[in-house]
Amino acid sequence: MQGFLKRTLALSSLLVLPLISLDATARRLSRYRRDYQSLEFRQCAADLIRVGLAVEQTKAACAMALEPTDLSNCVVGIALTPVSAQNALYSCFRVRRPVELAQCVVDIHRDVLAPKFAEGAMLNDVALSTLDHCRRSLLPLRYSACVVGLSGELTTLDPQNAIATCITAEDFPREIYTPAPNNTLGTDS
């Protein structure tokens, strides 16, 4: 009887201990399973108010954001360009990578739009187009690198054309990549 109890306790400890350590590891490593700090929400609210958003919008946006500081950093970054804080908040709230969205818009504005356009309606229209295209891109940093790179090397390329060209890029553009016909069996002519 004593041997049976020892074996039972040994087997149960072998089964329970890995589960306890797995749970502790998962809690430590996950980005979203952590203790939320009120400071994150305070920082979000302060940043959004500072860029000129209404209290009601600020309250709703910060409360619904999964990562409030990422949302506010996105809005503050985009607000440094001619894009309004309202449009920035709308776009930052709708993307999975808000910090990358802000970096995309700022990079294109700083390296492409600001040198080519003076302040005015044309710059505002292109800045809004840039925000929309960065938001639609699945990889905003790659997209901004494409626009900045093409505009830097091809100096005659219009910024709007670079913005449109980079958003339509595919992994295998059909105009460049044409697979060779399967001629291994000798059936294709």
C-alpha cells in the first residue's frame, strides 16, 4: 500500500509541475497578458488632448485601445505632418501596427513630400493620400522604404506616382516574372 501511494504521488507531481511552470512562463512572455498600468491610459489621454482632440474622442479612443500608448504615439507622430489629428486618430485606430503607420507617414513626408511641395493645398492632399496608403499597406515600413527609395533615385518620378506604384506592388509582378513553359515532357510547344 505504501508503494502504491509513493508511485501515485510521484506520477501526480510529474503531471502537475510542468503545468504550473508552463502557466507561469506564458504569463511572463505574452505581451497582452500583463498588468495594465493607469499611467498608459493617462499618457494616452494627455497626448491626444495635447494634439487638439476633443475630450469625448480622447476618452473613447484611449479606453478602447488595446495598447493606449501605441495609439497616442501614432497620433502624435502623424500630427507632426500636415495631416489633422482627427484623420490621424481615425487611421491609427484602424490598423494593427499603429507605430509603424506613424513612421511610414513621417518618413514619406520628411523625405519625399516636404522637399517637393511648399505648404498649401497640394501638400495637404498628398499628405492625406500618404496616410491612406500607409494605412492600407500590410507592411507600412516596407511601403515607406519603397516610396522614399523610388523618389530618391528616380528624381523625375512624381510623389503621387511613387505612392500609387508602391501600393500596387506584388510579390511576383506578371510584367516582370513570366514563368517558363513546362517543356520537360516535350508536350508544350
